[in-house]
Amino acid sequence: MEVTEEGLEDFFLAIVPMLDERQRRIVAGGIARLLGRGGVTAVAQVAAMSRNTVIDGTEEYDEGPEPSDRIRREGAVLLASP
């Protein structure tokens, strides 16, 4: 099965609105792992995420399920809207 850049874009456009921040990282990390070499860069580009966020997602994906009520990581700052 071939995964195209357009297919990845369509996937992320459809799925991202349904996920919270943590879920987006983990899904992006999982897809990057499936793609193998170059996956982090490809996912970062089509998902409009930083490479570091995707790398963090791959690490969370590799750690496996860890139930948590937190969406943001410890110490993350939520900016107030104007």
C-alpha cells in the first residue's frame, strides 16, 4: 500500500478536529512510525506540526497506553485569549 502526501493531508484534515492536543501528538507519532525513515518530516509537514512535536508523539506512542486525564504535559502553559 502506498501512502501519498495528499492522502496524509486528507487524513489529518479529517481527524485533527476530533482530537485533543495529546491525541494529535500520539496519532502523528504513530503515523510517523508506520512511515519509517522520513516519517517525522512528512507528518510534520502535512499535519502543520513542528518536528519536535511529532518526535514527542513518537516517544509517547512507543511508551504505550498510559491512562491520563491530562491533555497538556506537566508544566505546559495555557495562554488566555484576548
